[in-house]
Amino acid sequence: MSEKILKNIGHEEVVTLSSLVQIQEGQIVSKTLSQNEAVSITLFAFHKGEEISTHESKGDAMVTVLEGTGKFTVDGREYILDAGQTLVMPANKPHAVYAEESFKMMLVVVF
């Protein structure tokens, strides 16, 4: 039996991604769907006021807001994304995430 490349998500079933992570007070909740040397896919649920401080990634990071609104800072420039919107944060550029309100997102990093 081969190992699933995608985990923590149903196979051959329709899924609403935002339902796979729940917002919890005072926390950032994450669920990894795939992680290997080529790609990382993670779902996040941010409670209002939570943040991921400025850091860099060795791969291009694409975020898609699934629910709510998130603030993303890339190389000093702020972007406000609403549900359904996507932003690519280029590799090796400093970026951060802040929840001005509770929100959920999917992060795909391609290395």
C-alpha cells in the first residue's frame, strides 16, 4: 500500500477547506495537508490578534484566504486579503501575517 501524499483530508470526497481547521481563542491552529522537499500545504485558523512574526521562506509562499480577512506584510508592504483572494509572497523576502479579525487561510509553499 502506498503512502498518501495528501494527508488529513478526505480522498475522493468533496471538502470545504475552511471546515478542516477551527478558530480557537488566543491561538493559531494549523493542519498540514502535505509536506515534502518540493511543496508544503497547510491550513491555518487565526484568532483575532494572533500573528506570525516577520520571517523568510526558501520557497515561494502562496496564501489564499478561506474565511474572514487577513493582513499580510511582504517586504514592508501591507496587503489586506478577503475570503477568496490569493497573494504570492516571493522566496527570500521577509513577510508576516496578522489577524486584525479571526480568519482562515491555506498556505502553499513551492520549493
